[in-house]
Amino acid sequence: MERIKLAIERARAQAGAPQAAPAWEPRTIDLPPLPRETMDAVPMDLVRLDPFHLQQHRIVGLDQGNPLRQSFDLLRTQVLQRMQEHGWRTIAVTSPSMASGKTVVSINLAMSIAHHPSKTSLLVDFDLRRPSVATYLGLPVGNSLNEVLAGEVDVGSAIVNAGIPGFQVLATQHRVTGAADVLASDGVSHLIKGLRDASPDRIVVIDLPPVTAVDDVIAVLPRVDCVLVVIGSGSSTTREIEETKRHLARFNVLGVAVNMAPLTMANSGYY
Ligand SMILES: Nc1ncnc2c1ncn2[C@@H]1O[C@H](COP(=O)(O)OP(=O)(O)OP(=O)(O)O)[C@@H](O)[C@H]1O
Ligand SMILES: [Mg+2]
């Protein structure tokens, strides 16, 4: 009996005693970060974009050697920094007047964001009167924002994985009547919120018409976190710029990008 008691006491003492050090030390192995290509599984349905077609429309997202890429990467860095400071994840692109390069800037900015190691982008064509994102990218005809707005398909089936991993497009294939009413609707409000909330890494870039031409911009901006104003160098009058400032006064203007600047205005000749 005494021997059993002794054995129990010994076992208890051993259980409370500090563990003997193992004969080997577990090793920590530092793995290098995985390259972006490995982390982003290339989507099965990635639509290939034609580099020559893109080049003709001044889209430089696939053209690594193009010096304009640097300008857009610089713009992207500034945009992302400001958006992060405020926790913003949706950005609209507009301008005081037509043909300032909004769509070219929207597409290149969205592609540059997709190249960022920790971000993805979704470009939405909300220029419902003169949609041109699908044409500039050379996207095949398929489900688009038109069918989503008509309630014919769900938004997931209208989003296209385009050209590079992390770059998605919700294009508009043909013009929509009653654009301002559509943009001011609850449906569009829910749509934008849903697109933003689908992924915390996603930045939603929204291509819009000019501020001064129609009231579409004012209709949709309350649903968007911030707005980037593109001014085509020499293409907007002082009056249009003043009017734009007045219209945008109550929204978060993230900044102004000067497009089509002469070479003397910037190193790259673009900004
Ligand atoms: N930096 C630039 N230098 C020269 N041409 C440019 C530049 N940026 C855009 N363009 C050209 O200007 C034209 C208008 O560009 P874009 O369609 O992007 O303008 P927009 O402001 O979106 O026009 P809209 O008001 O019709 O929507 C296009 O032919 C485009 O290739
Ligand atoms: Mg446009």
C-alpha cells in the first residue's frame, strides 16, 4: 500500500515538474513571400485582351515597357494612399467637359491598382449615355450592366475578368435611357455597396460622364466615397472648371489629374 502511495506521489511530482528540454529545437524556416502570380490564381474565365487594340486606345496596363505606365502607377499610389487614409474604397472619375480622357484614365488607373500586390480593382462603366469601356478594352459582347439594370441577370454573371489577374470589369454595352434616374435609384445604391463590400481588397473605379453636361454625376456621387477630376489640358473653359468646383463642393474630391499636358508641364508628358 505504502509503495502505491509513493508511486502516486512521484507521478504527481513529475507532472508538476518543468518538462525536460527536448533533445532538438524546433526550427523556424523563413519562407520568401510568394510571387504575386502564385497567390492570384489566374481565373479560368480570364478574357484575353489584344495588346495592339489596347495600345490604339492608350491603355497601357499590359505594356510593361511603356513610360506612361509609370505615370499611372504614380497616380495609383497617390490615390490609394488618400483612399486608405479615409477608409474609402469607391472612386468615381469625372471631368468638367467631354473628351478629357476620363475613360482612358479610369481604365489605366484600375489596371494599375490591379497590379498592386495587395489590391484588386473593379471598373464599372456608369457613363450610361456614352459607354466606352467595353470598346476601349475590346471586350466580347456578353452579359453587361445593361442586363443587370434590367433585372435579367445577377451582377456576378456580368463581371468580366479582363486581361490580368485582379482586374475586373462591369461594362455597359449600350446606352441606357433615363440615365440620371437610374443612377439616383436605390437599385444602383445597393449595387455599388454590394460591389464594394464583396471584398475588402477591392477598389471600385467608376467611369462617369462630365459634370457639366448632364446631372448623372450629381445623381450618383452621393453613393461613392470620393471623386477624381480629370482635366484635359486646354479642353475645359474656366467657366466649366468653376462650375465643376461648385457642383462637387459637397463631395470628397480626392484630387485633380491633368491629362493631355504638353511635354513642358510634366516629365512624362502625360501628367
Ligand atoms: N493623354 C492623352 N493624349 C492624347 N490623347 C488622349 C489622351 N488621353 C485620352 N486621349 C484621347 O482622347 C479621346 C477621348 O478620351 P476619353 O474617351 O478617355 O475621354 P472621355 O473624357 O472619357 O470622353 P467622354 O466625355 O466622351 O466620356 C480618345 O480618343 C483618347 O484616346
Ligand atoms: Mg468617357
